[in-house]
Amino acid sequence: MFPTWLFRPRRVAQFRTPVRAENYRICCSVVPTKPMFRFFHYIHLLVILLALTYLIVNRFVFTNPNERLNNYFTKWLIILIYVSITSVIGIISAHCHKPIFIQIHWILMSFYLFPSLVISLFLASISFLSFIPHIGEFFMRAFSDSVGINIRPQKQEDVLKIFIFMTFAAVTFILQLLLSSSYFQYIKERQLEIEMNEAELENGSPLRKKDSEKYKILSMN
């Protein structure tokens, strides 16, 4: 029903065969990629749906709605729907091992992940530097200008909250990037191994030299 590849890589780096999911890990080979990728995107989708529900309830149900959310209702609605669609495709790719799904997921994810990571790192850095003696006032002013909020010195606890939140967001984005990269590598090499095995069956013998160079196999045997 669906094609196997959105785009098949022309150049393939060496990879080891047989391709096994347990060989793909992140964070110093501590975190297994495949189960964590699936778990992360289920949680990610749940959080996004909760945020979407709150946004809609705040607009149409609450008697005293958050005016700031209401002012940007349409923008937040579009963003949350877009991110939720990306998460759904990520979940599909976790269960259906055709490379096309993880490739579509990667393309959609890149439009929000990289800008969000840069912004969260920037705001976390500014909020952290605002607490350094002597130059704290300068960075406090820069931070206030960057987020559009007038934060007075006696409200530095608000800056601390934003620093913690932005640091957590940055770590989450980095984790998502690492998981998606590792999982994409697994799905790509798994499919290439399948195609290699199919080519061997068609030939009735092991791949010829020029065919093996096409896949750049590095056997573990």
C-alpha cells in the first residue's frame, strides 16, 4: 500500500550484519533505541494532547480564561496540531518498519525541533547568566527583552523557573534528536539488509563484488 522509501539513500555507509535492534543504543550505549523511541513518542503525544485540550478548554469553557493564551490561540492551535501529527507518524514508524514513515517523521520534526532547541538553549543561557554578580542586571534586561516580560530583580524566582523549564525542554529536544537519529539508522540499515538478502535469493548465490559494494556490508561473522 505504501512505498518502502520516500527517498532511497544513494550512498550507504558500512554497517554490520545481521542488523539487530539491541545493537542500537544512545547515551553511551545505555539506552536502547527501539523501545525508548516508542515510549518517548507515546508520552510526547499524550503531553501534546493534554496541552491541546487545555488550550481549547481555556478558550471555550473557562469563565476566567488565560488572556495570553487566548491572544495566541490560533498560533498555538496550529503548532500543537502539527506536533501531534508528527508524533503520530513517529508512533506509526515505531510499529511499521518501512523507512518511508521515519523519513516523513524526520522531515516534519526538523521544522520545529531545531528552532525549538536553539530557542530553549538561548533562553536557558540568558536566564542562567542573569544570576551572575555584577553582570546580572545586564543579562536580566536582555532576558526580559527576549521574552517580552518585564522581570524586576525581586522576581528572580520567575527567572529560575524559566531556567529550569527551558533546560528541561532543551534536554527533551536533544533526547528526541538522538532517539530519532539512532532509530532512523536502525530502520535504514534493516531495510538495506532485507534488500541485500532478497538480491542474494534472486541471484541464487552470495552477492557479487559490485553488488556487495552497493550495500557496503561489514559482516559480523
